[in-house]
Amino acid sequence: MNRIMPFMRLGLIAVCATLACPFVLADDECPQEATCENDRYSADVRIRYANINDNINDDANALTARLLMTLRTPQMGNFRAVFAAEHVNDFGIDTYNDGGTNGQTQYATEVDPSGTELEEAFVEYRGDSTLIRYGRQYINHGALPQRFLGTVAWRQNNQSYDALTVDATIAEKFRLETALVEKVYRVLGRDHPSRSAREWDIDGLAIRGTWDPDNFGTITGYLYNLDFVENIFLSSRTIGLALDSPCFEDAAKFGWKGSCKVEFASQSSLHDAFDYDRLFYIHSSIGVDFSNFREDNTTGSVTLNATLLEGDGRYSFKTPLATLHGYAGAADKFLVNTPPDGLRNIEIRIKERILGWDFTLGLHRFDTNFSNLPSYGNEIDVAATRSFGKYKWILKFANYQANEEWQPTPFGVDATKFWATVQFSL
């Protein structure tokens, strides 16, 4: 793989140059099975206000807008090319630390830097049961939020990859997703003064298989072999297995509707300099729908989630390419790396629709995986979403109450965050 990956950028340039000609094709030359004009262009806008208070820095206020424009060439048989460009603007309201680019380090951090980037530039082959993409692209393994490999969709600047990906469906019940990754373009943006903040070189192999047997749920197995060229501390091999099932649906004794999930993964280092015994990730979830108690309530549920990312006091289970905002609380206190003493997250999550808004309430307790160490703290998260025509509104609030014994680490400091977002397509 080391010999193959360096040719990816050169190959992409050649492919894009070759495919430039489809822009002049008439619409009637597009195959009937293609969506053609309606699928040719798209433009999406997301405007967000954020207020961040971390009890150390000055309060941050950010008003940012993201425009994502995507251009797709007409189909040529089973092939086409896709290009996407993104622009983020702060409207001159930059009283926030955007992660190191704007120099406003006296303010609390909200990682949404201004700038313009090429987000995607790939050629794809789409067959009856196979999708192959080659070039810069978004990669999402699993539903949002992605636990191991994703685009960090919450941020205004998404994470993208130089990669070769294959997504194949076998015998209708089995799906195999494979990615060979050469480079990661991070959410901190292309204008960040530090190269390691802007991008990571990587020799990465990701394999995710999903099987949906009848009347059983979904079984997922995965392998992530991520060898970072400069950031060897992050390099690891992760192997895991997950079962997601409607565990109450067929239980005659209870007759309840709900869901169950169990997941287990093992991680080891790829470099002797950071050698450690295997570290484990364990997640279990059990949810009950409110329709079990009132038949006309089809929107509410309560879920208990328990998650462990193990640490041995020096090293910890790492997920550097995950969409981490969806895990361990929206306040993002455990965002950069899992603490070396590990992280246990017990969460009660309640969902319900009220006055047309979809509300989610999350209550978290964060601990180490060592019984003799104090708790990190507690967090409450509230989110509300609703669509008005083509406009989707998202309101979100997070309040993290830290255990002061952990100061001055990030998870030893209180934080209160609020976001108001509207997104729509042009």
C-alpha cells in the first residue's frame, strides 16, 4: 500500500483533466437512468451563532456561515466526476478562538475558521451493487455520528480525505465498505499556520462489514489500521464487532418496542515508541419507546447508554478520525484525545416531540476507568430541531460541571455552550 498511495494525487489530476469534457455535453446525452439536471448542481447554506463560556477565557461569540457548492458531471456509462467547494465566513464577528488561525487566543474556542477549500474532487464508478470513488472525498462509516471514520459534520469546515473507497453490497444482506486513505484534511482549515493542524499524512486501511440477517438486527465488524506518518502517537490498529437489534420487538413476554446495541473493540499501537497492552472500547445501549405506555406516542423514547474507552494511566483508546462531537457530551470536553486514565460515560437520553420541535435531553456522568480516581464531572445537553419549509433550525445547549480536582486539564474546567443554526439549500 505504501507504493500505491503516493500516486493518488497525480492520478486524480489526470482523471479530472480527462473528465473535463463532460461539462459541454447536452442534457439529452445523459443516460435516462441518471438524474441528470436535478443532480448536476447543488448549493447548501448553514448559518450558525455560537456563544461559548469556559470560565477561563473571555466569552466567545461567533456568527459564521458556510456555503457548500457541489458540481457533478453527467454520467458517462457508469462513470462521473464530482467536485465540491466550501466557503466559511465570520462576517467580521470574530470574538472567538477559531482553533489557532485568527489569533484570538484570549477568547474561548469554537473551531469554525473562515476560509475557502476544495472539499471533494473525485471520480466514481457506480454499478448495480458497487460504488468506487477515487480522489478527495467525504467518508462516513456508519450513521451520524461516526465512531471511527467520519467527516465531523457538526463543524462548518468538514473533514475530508484523499482516498480510494469501495462500497459493495453482496447477496443483498451484506455490505462491505473499504477505504485506502492517504491524507486527512482536518476541520482546523487550510489557513492554519501549523501543517499538522491542517492535514495529516496517513497510510490508512479501513474495512467495515455490515450484515442484516432476517429478524435479528444488524451485525457489524470492522478493522481500522491507521498509521500516521508524523503523528505516530495516534497510530493504532482497531478491531471490533457490534450488534444492533430491536431487542423488545419480538419478546412475547414483554411485547415492548425498543432497541439494544452492544459493541466491543480492541486497540493496539503500531509503533514500539508508544507500545502498550491492548486497550478496549465497550459500548452498550438499551432504549424503550414511549409507545409502549401510550400507543399514540410515536416520537418519544428513553435510552440508557454506557461507554468505556480504556486508559492505562499513560495511553488510552483513541479515535482521531471520528465525528467526536456526537460522543461524550456536546460540550466537547473530551474532544482531542481520550484522557490517559480512560473515560466512562453513563448517559440517559430522552427524546420527544413538543409543539412541533424534536427535543433531545442528555444527562451524562463522566468517570475514569480506575475506581480510586475522582469523577471528571457531569453534563446536561439539550437539543431541539424543526423544519419550516426548506429551512431547518437546530438549537443546542450544553453545560459541563467539572470536578475541580482535575484542574488545569480541559476536563477540569466548567463550560457552557449555546448554538443556534439554520440550514437550507439554494
